Amino acid sequence: FVVTDTYRGNPQAGWLEERQVPFVAFGRPWQDPHASFPWVDVDGRAGVMLAVDHLADRGHERIAWVGWQKSSTIGEDRRSGW
């Protein structure tokens, strides 16, 4: 199986792990950073960092961040790259 939505509290990965069903996840296991199943995801922090560096390298000095609420794990991950 490929689990494609790994939002916090999603029961799919746990259900599959309990039953020893092989699977991978597209999206990091936000609720369990030490999860044993294989997963892939974009690196939002690194992507934003590259974008900011690109702008700074071109002489821009005032680079604003417009993102999600502070309660958003994904948003905070990306903001950390800013």
C-alpha cells in the first residue's frame, strides 16, 4: 500500500503497522518522528531556505513570510527555513 495523506492523527499507518501489512507513506509521520515504516516527503524547510537565499543573493533585503497559523506543523517547518 501507499499511504498518501499523513496528517496528524491519521490512523492508517498505525492500523497497517499493527497488522504487519507492508506499506510506504508519501508524507512524513508527523505524529511519530521515529516511525519504522518507509516514507518520502518534500523538505519544506530546505525549499523555503533555498528560495530566500536565491532572493538574498540577488540583493533583496526585505523578504517577508506569509504562511499558515503557528499551529500548523507544516507551516512552522517551512517558516523555519525563512
